[in-house]
Amino acid sequence: MIEKLIAFSIKNKFLILMMTLFLTMGAYYSMKNTPLDALPDLSPPQAIVHINWPGQSPEIIEDQGTYPLVSQFLAIADIETVRGYSTYENGLIYIIFKEGTDLYWARSRVLEQLSSIQSQLPASMEVSLGPDASGVGWAYEYALTSKTKNLAELRTLQDYYYKYALMGVDGVSEVASIGGFIPTYQVSINNDNLIRYDLSIKEIARVLKTNNNDTGGRIVIENGFEWMIQAKGYVQDLEDIRKLVVTEKAGIQVTLGDIARVELVPAPRRGMADLNGEGEVVGGIVILRYGEDVYAAIKRIDKKMKELKVEGVDVITVYDRSELIEKAVDTLKTTLIEESLIVVIIIGLFLMHFRSSLIVLIILPLTVGTTFLLMYLFDIGSNIMSLGGIAIAIGTMVDASIVMIENAHKSLHKFTVKEGREPRNEERIDIILKSSQLVGRPIFFALALIVVSFLPIFALSGQEGLLFKPLAFTKTFTMTAGAILSITLVPVLMVFFVKGKILPENRNPLNRFFIWLYHPVIVYGLKFKYAVLAFVLLALGSMYPLFNSLKWEFMPMLNEQTFMYMPVTPYGISVDQSKALTQKTDKIIKSFPEVDTVFGKGGRANTATDPAPLGMIETIISFKPQSEWREGMTYKKLRQEMEDALQVPGLVNSWTYPIRGRIDMLLSGIRTPLGIKLYGKTPEGLQKYGKEIEDKLRSYKDTLSVFADQASAGYYIDIDIDEEKLQRYGLAKDAILEYTSLAIGGMKVSTMYKGLERYPITLRLDDDERRSLQSIQDIQIKTKLGFVPLSTFTTVSYRQSASVIKSEMATPVTFVYITPNEGITPTAYKEGAKALINEINFESGYYIEWAGQSEYLASAMEKIILIIPAVLLSILVLIYFALKQIGPTFIVFLTLPFALIGGLIYVNLLDFAMSIAVIVGFLALLGVAAETAIVMIVYLQESIDEAMQTHGKSFSLKHLNEAIYEGAVQRVRPKLMTVFSILAGLTPIMYTSGVGFEVMQRIAAPMLGGVISSAVLSLVIIPILFEIYAKKEFFSRKKELSEGKNNE
């Protein structure tokens, strides 16, 4: 079939060239329109349900909101987990779905469940579905500063100007605000005035609610026109509120202004933002829609921001992921160009034929372009991993073309030597056709082998699957495109370009040098074959201890070139304390000359995608260009210097990157490389065992930092109602609950409408009447028997309990965050720490689960081990399809492990830990090693066939030995061209530093080292084993002939 396709292509050159033209146009369009991002989106499909219930404690939100909703959502199909967080005023429920679930199908299922339970929830509880964004949707953040406007004015601008303008940008799902103050129209009333005028807090609230509304009265037709009737009753300002009549005494109206202070105050807040440690600012976080083209969307956002001009307001970009994308793509583009040029130069040096080099120069970009076309069709974005798949395939993708061009050169030279003249055009085309058909099939299946060797990557799921599948797809696309072009376009191009004087192989100084070098190696190798094979067996035996000496990790941390500093603070801290700590740490960080901006966030932004309590500080650190850094400074050194400088009492430092941190928090809820989930019954029990785990691991030698959630570190003032005493005064519980929410809590009772702007109107007692336990006890409650203190029928007391209540699959949980020492992988740490954890005796109902990178690694390895047998069987079958002989097939297959030796040695020399990225490199190496071995077998068999044809019946053992030598030594050029092309394609990756190369280098390292041992395999070991096989076949054939003669 392959031979017929080659013949068809040469016969229909115009058709092939026209198809190539259309392919080029499609490739160009795809390259321009393929979505760009720095990394693949590693977050699974998720829906977030947000509970907002102002003034309510975590316990109330958990009991009445989070737990009922979590229990309801467990019935949804295809969920991975349901994670609940209950904090002061807010609850967040993360419904994480299985990989591959359509996000909008998932959201509709959540809405179905939400609508069925909505009526059972408290009326004042606001429950909403979060934005249709992924866990890494935070792609652009900015800060508003001004010398002429205060924080309240800036927050108003953010909420009603910048936010709505950016929401209109295509691709934006939500714009969240953080920091500043939301203006609130507050009515502060004194308890004494309530007693003096015989009023309850409920009556004041009723006045505010019933005197702030507009309504319509249908229409009146007058003079043939419709006149719409409306009554205007909205309060317009503070004075309107002050004039509202509350009661009447002795014929005199008493207004709110007479008995209360009506003033504009900032609303209580659960988050703040700081810039560079210089003071508070207002921030905006632009969250992109799931599956959006991140780079294009950020460019649209940037364009819109430039259009939004407000006098006296400066907009400072504090995080822009497009910079990371540009750096990543530019670095990979440079690497791809370098690799391509080196490959073309190598081919030119070996062939010494400019027009032949042009064929590869055409095929290389066309193969890359075809890959982009397939990426576009399969909806695979352009990012570090997908472009990396192309980068590691550059040398290999043209192997088939190299072998076919070289074989055409050899065949044309043979014709010239044999006939003593240059071939005529028809003869030249026929020679090219036959030489292409000779190697076309084996080399096509050899490239197919490389594709098959990547099958285990497609079996991966979860984070590792999302990370490496784009790479596996693009490498598969690249190799497939290279294989198809090699048997269609390459023969056509050879017809046009492989003509004129072809330099013989022995006239090329480079070829002569390598033949001279290789000659003694193969001669002595064949002479002392069994000693060589014994050495091979010893080398294979050394692989086991070498493999065991390697450390393991899930994958290396990708340097996003923007730091995220996330210190752990004491639980239960106030917004003022959070502000003080944020500003202090920001100021220290900004003092480093390499730092450009420091944007610190304490608490949460008003978005369902942010679960942060006030005790969680998140600081985004952006850097100046590295050319402006101190000499010799690196990211690693800089982070260590910052760590040393940020030894602030009460803080436990934790470092990550913006994308990485959000992914970790989404997948496991844990923001460190490793963690423990402790499940149990009560906050007190969880805190007790969490502290025991923390103490055990703190003393462990491999621990850099460890801290447990303080599950019972919230501070409460409980008002316990005595129903019996309440009944004596003719009161219902509702009266006490109203006093708690209104008089103490200052709940919103109405809304001030000012055009598009909306501000709450609240009511509460004066500050000095509600700021301590004693003052709360003394609050006067209106009863039928007069005013009596709240303590008459309640007990007011302090209590310590949870400030954040976490649950997973409706089971209470707390987290222990672990950062191992430098050089200690999470997997190695877990193995050593297990013994310490086992010393703790947990009560019934309490148990732990490890979370983080060690679990991701275990999950990935489980899938890889399951599929590898099927892959090996597929490789065996494809080798047979390439060679069509059982013996040579098993020679290639059984010697493949030797190719892995070089990879293991090189990985060990670089001190890389064994990871999923390294395993991906070894899988790619298997295919490359099989390909080079197949090429050697093809040439050895071709040489033997030619010798048998030349000598006929006189073909002897001596002729066989000469043929094997000829096939090995005289055909060293194509084998070295493929090896050097692969090396040239991989070497730039190892010596390039940039975004994402931590992963790319770990994929390239085993391939680079393995290609060298693979060259030894194909140039020495394969000829030795093939000689043994060929001699056995020779004697077997001789014996058959002898027996046949005797029978006659």
C-alpha cells in the first residue's frame, strides 16, 4: 500500500502540489487563529455556588446553607467531589466534575438541584451560581490609585464604571472588586432614645422600609397621548432619611433625625488590597470564561483599559498573564527556529547537495504548519506543552525524509557507477521511485512506532493528563504529518530537486571521517561479538540500581516568573490586622531592587472564585526585566532572600505561583506541594488531631514547614435564649433574633438608588452600646411590661469555635499543609512521614488522606503501568509490519531496553528526579530507538540481498560477512544523519532557559541521553545480533539445500 501511494504521488505530481498549497493556506490560517495561553488549563470542570448571608456566623451558614446544599449536590451525576467552605457571611460550594464533563451541562445540573432546594433555605440567604470560569481564570489584575479621590470614591468607580466596561469585553466572565470602602447610609440610634419614645428597633426598620419606594399607576390618555403615572417615593440623600417621621408625641412629629444619627459610613468589609506597601488601594480582578483564548482576551481587556480614562485616577496593572504567554511562546519559537536551522545544516553537511537540503527546508515548516492545522481542528490551544511537543519532535519528524533522500542519492550514484553515465530523466525518476519504495514502508511504520509509544500519555487523566495530553497530541500530529508527507510530497520534491551531480558518499570528508571512525568499532565488535553481548547484559543489569537511586516527583514546578506569596496568619484576625500584616510584608518585598510591583490582597474579593478568609494573604509579585537585576541574581536566590527577609512574627511563609497556586487550591483545597486531609466529626477534634500531626511532622528532618488549619480558632459571642423567661414577657424568639440582626448586626433594611449605583441603608445601635459583651447584655428590649435588659432572658457568653468550616463530600475536614525541604520530593517525604503519622491513635470517625503531588504521581503511574503492556505489544506488531520477518522483529524489540541506559545516565547526571515528564521522555525514546534499529536492519538486509543477487549460488559465509560489513559501514551516513538530526533537535532545549523549560528539559533529557545509547545499539549491537541471525539462516538454508540434493 505504501509503495503504491509513493508511485501515485510521483505520477500525480500536480495534484500533490495543489493539495500541498491548500494545506499551506490552512496551516497559515490555523497558526494565526490557534488560541494562546501559557499553560494548558489544568483545572477540571467546576461549578461554584456562592452563599451570601450578611451578619451570619460560619456555624449558622454551615447548618442552614452549606450542609443542606452540599447534601443536595451529591446526587448530581459525574461529580468528582463536592467541597464546602463556610465563613463569616459567606459560604462557597465547589462542585468538581469528572474530566471531560461539559461545563455548561454541569452548570445546568447544579441549577436544577438548586431550584429544587431553594424554597427550603432561609428567605434572606442569597444563593447564586458562580461565573462560568475555570480555576485559572484570574488572568488580569489591576489597582486604582488617586491623589484626589478617597477609597470610597475609587470603589464606586470600580464597581460602576470599570467593572461594567470590562464585563462587556468578549471572553470576560466576571470582574471582581477588592479593597476600598462601599458607602453605606447608616442610621445609628441610641437605646435611650428608643426608651424615651417607646420605640422598638423593629418599628424604626419598618419606617425605613415603607418610606423608600417608587410605584406606577398605569397610564392616562390625554390629548391623544399616553401619560405614564408614577409616584416617586425613593429617598434621595441623607436629609431625606433624617426627615422620615417615626412617631408623634404631644402632636409633634418625631423624625429619624431627632432620635438617630444618619450618616454615610463604610460598609463592613471582608477584604482589602495594598500596593507596594504604600497604603490601601482598590483592585480589580478580571476572570475569563472557561475555554477562552486567554491571550486574545487579555489584549482586548488591555485595549479597553486604555480607553477608560478618569481624571485623577491611575490604573496600574499588577498581573497580566499575556506577558507570561509572550515569553513562553517567544522562547519556544526561538528554539524551534534554532532546531530547524541546525537540522538543515546537518543534512547539508552530510549530503553536500544544496537542492536536497531544500527538500527538508520545505518539509520542516510544512510539517509544523500541518500540526497547527490539526491543533486548530482538534481545539488544542498553543501553549508551552503543545509547542513543546513540536519542539521535541523537530529532529525526528524529518527522519523519513532524510532516509528517503539519502537512499535516492545512493541509488543514483550506484546507477552512475554501474552504467558509467548520468541517468536520463525518465531513468532518474524511476530510480527515485524504486529507492523510495524500498525504504518507504519500513520508515513509515518506524514513525508510526514513535506515535504508538506515546499512547500511555493519552491514558492519563486528571492534572497530569491535562498537562501532557496537548504535548502527546502535537507530537502525534507532527510525526503523523511527517510520515504522510514523506511518502507523498517528499518523492515529488525529489523528482524536482534531486538532480545534477550527486557527490559520492566516499568523496564527502565528513562521511569519510565517520566511516574511518566506525570501521574499527564494527570490525572488532563483530570479531568479539560475545564479549560485546556480555557487556550489554552487564549494562542492562546496571539499570536496576541506577533506576532505584533516582528520586521521584510528580512534575517539576513551573517558574511562571511571577511569585505568589501566601503566608499563613493566625485565624480569626480582624481586617485591620490583616491590613497591617499585608502592608508590612508588601513593603519588605518592594524593597528588593528586582521587584516591579507588589499587590497584596488580604481576605476575599467579591467573587465566588475566591474562598479566602481574612487570615489568608495573597501577594502577587511582578518583576522588572532580568537585564535590570543584580548581577548573578536568579529567581531561586531571590526567593530565598525574600524568605529570609520575611521572618514576621505570627506568619508562616508559603510560596507558589499565581496559576499553580489556584490549580492546587482547586484540585485539593491545599496550597502547598503536599498536604494531609484530616476527616472527622467536630471542629475541636479536628483541631486536636491536626495539631498532633503538625507536632509530629515538625520534628521530621525533611520538613521545611508544616502547619495545620486551626479548625477551632474562631471567636464567638453567643446569645442563648431562655424560652421560659421569654414567655413571661410575652415575647417570641423572633424579637430577640431581630434585635441581634438589626440592633447589633446592622443589617440592610433598604436600598439607596442613585442612578445606576446602589447603596445599602442599614440600622443599628450606637457603637458604644454593642461593642462588648457587657454592652450587649445591657441592650434594652421593648416588652409588654416595659423595657428590660437583654440579659433578662438570655445568656451572653464568649466561646471559641471554627472561623472556617470545611467539608468534603459532606464530611467535616481540616488540612495540614506541608512543604518538604529543598531537594526532597513529595513522594519521598510521604514515605518517610507515614511512620510518624501511624504513631497517632485516632478516635473512631477520624482518618487521613494524603493530598498533593504524591497522590497525583501515584494516580498517573497506576494508569501508565496498566497500558504499557498493550503499548509494547503494539510496538512489536508495528516492528513486524516494518520488517516482515520474525527474527529481525525480535532482535529490534528485545534490544530496546539498551537504548534506555543512556537516558537513565543523563537524567542521573543532571540530578533530575524521576517524574511524569521524564517518563514521557523515555516513552518517546522507545519509538526513536526502534526507528533507528529498523533503519539499520533494512540496510543490512538490503546489503545481503544485493550480495546474494550478485553471487548467486556461489554466495558463501565470507560473502555474508562482507555484506553485513558493507550494510553497516557503507550505509553509516543515513543512520548518523537521523541520530544527529534528533540530537540537534533536542540540544537547544537543554540549554535554553525560559518559561516552561523545567518540564521540557525533563522530557528532552532521557531522549538526548537515550539517542546516544540508541546509536550504539543500532551501529554495534544490531549488526552483531543480525549477523548471528543471518548465519543461522544461512546454515539452515544450506542444510535444506543439502538435504534436497540427497533426496534427489
